[in-house]
Amino acid sequence: MTSQKEHTYLKRILNGDLEAFSYFVDTYQHLAFTIVVRIVQNREDAEDIVQEAFIKCFHKLSSFKGDSKFSTWLYRIVYHSALDAVRGQKRSLDTQVMEAQDFYGISDITSVLDQLMEQDCNTIIKAAIQTLSPQQQTIITLYYYENQSLKEIAEIITLSLSAVKVNLFRARKNLYLLLKDHVEFENRKR
Amino acid sequence: MSEQQEHELDKLSGMVIRKAGLETPPERLKQNIMQAIVAKSTYRPIQGLLTTKSKIAIGVFLIGFCIAIGFLPQTNKLWQVSGGLEGFTGYMNQISKDIPKTFLYGILAFGILVLVQIAYLKKRINNI
């Protein structure tokens, strides 16, 4: 459900106070931009897509009924706008399926990442995230960063709850495998 | 995969995503969004000069006129109602020998509509 504060801002906008929309831009632009950058992998394109998505959202405000969180509604528009852009570029939306026989050394990965310089660590992590499919990137970002429930994520991505659960598990597994490769590489360097 | 491993994987993923942080959008993004919204919202589409009410009124008048025309006199007597108009009606009688009265009523109604609309539209244009 939309919070009381957001309801107040929505009312103001619908009554013609356009400046009230800046509250929503301030609140959601960072995560919206992150979702889009990770999908389109280009900051300039992401900027245009986020801008268009916010404008689209503004023009559709009167159709927002408030029975879901405003963020869920907004991220849905943002996510699908980014996906449309990627489809336009004919970039693959799939990620390669990785198979893990066993999950050992998870705590080793954590400690190696902790030991790495912040910048190196960020580069490795971002590279690993980039290799996930747009869907998995969005699911894992919303789940861990925004603390969105699986049901809300399913609404944003337009997938069933069980499909979101499966994709979240695959995203975690793929991240682990990619980071494991990096960590083994780092260990060999030492 | 054991429950313990699943928990560790969940912990690792959470840590990784939080470490990756959020991308910082360019400062101009908010400004661009707000500018676009204000620009699009201040755009006023061209309004029709005739409001729906006046269109309905004109429609009702025309339908009423078409119905009423059947009850109006179709003889030359109409033009002799007013003595002051005799000269004019004489002329009308002359030209109406060949032209049916209904046609003249039509011209009259059209003229009234034009006169009313000119005054009305002028007022509307002045108000825009």
C-alpha cells in the first residue's frame, strides 16, 4: 500500500502542484537508474530511459489506484521501459545457465572480498552482476537493496511468484559461481 | 543444497548487492524530468470555438426548425403579415414565384445562425 506521505504528494500533483512530483524523483531516481543501467549497460541510454519512464509515470498518475506501493508501480514502468530498449537493440536477454555441483567455500568468498581494496571489490562485484540476465539483475537488486517482497517483485517483473523464486535462486547461484571464479583467480595470483 | 548453504548463499548475495551500491544518476536528470513535465503540462491544446453546449443548442434549433417548417405557411400570405414589409414582401413575392418558400426559410435560418455565431465566436476568440 502507498504510504500516507506519498498519498499526500499524489493528491497535490493531481491538484496541479507539479513541483510535488520532485519528491518522487528524489526518492526513486537512484534505484530506478541503477536498475536501468544494469539492464542497458550504458549510462547515457539509462538516463534517457529513466527520464521517459518518470514522465510516463507522471502522465499515468491519475490511473494509479494506490492498491499497491507507489514504488512497485513505478519500478514496473521503469523495468519494462528498459527491457523495451534492450529489445530494440536486439541484445540478448538471457544469461548462460551455470551448473554448480556443490556450494563450498561461500565464507571464503566473503573474506576474500572483504580483504580486497574497495575499488577492486566493486569492480569484481559489478562485473559479476552485469553477467546476470536483466531479469535476475532486477530481482536480486530489488530483493536485497530495496527489500521488496517476492510478491511485489513478481508484480514489477510481471512473473509468477514461483518464477521469481526460481530466478532469485538462479541469480544467487550465478553470482556465487562468478565470484568464486574471481576469488580463485585472486588466490592463484597470491 | 543444504539449508546452511542456502543461508550462506543468501547472506553472500545480500552482502554483494549492498557492496555494489546504487548508481548515482547525473544531477541534470531530476532537472530534465521536472522541466519536461512542466513543459508538457503547460501545453494547452487548441480549444474548439464551439462548446458542447452550444453545439447541442444549434442542433436542437436546427431539428426544431426542420420540424417547424412543416407548420409554417407555404403561401404568399406570410409576406403580408407586416404592412411595413410590403415593399420587401412584394419583392419576395416576385422572386418566390419560382423559388419555394421552404428554401427561403432555410436561407433565413442559415442567416440567423451565421449572425449569432459571428457574435458568439468573436466573444470566444476574445476570451482565449
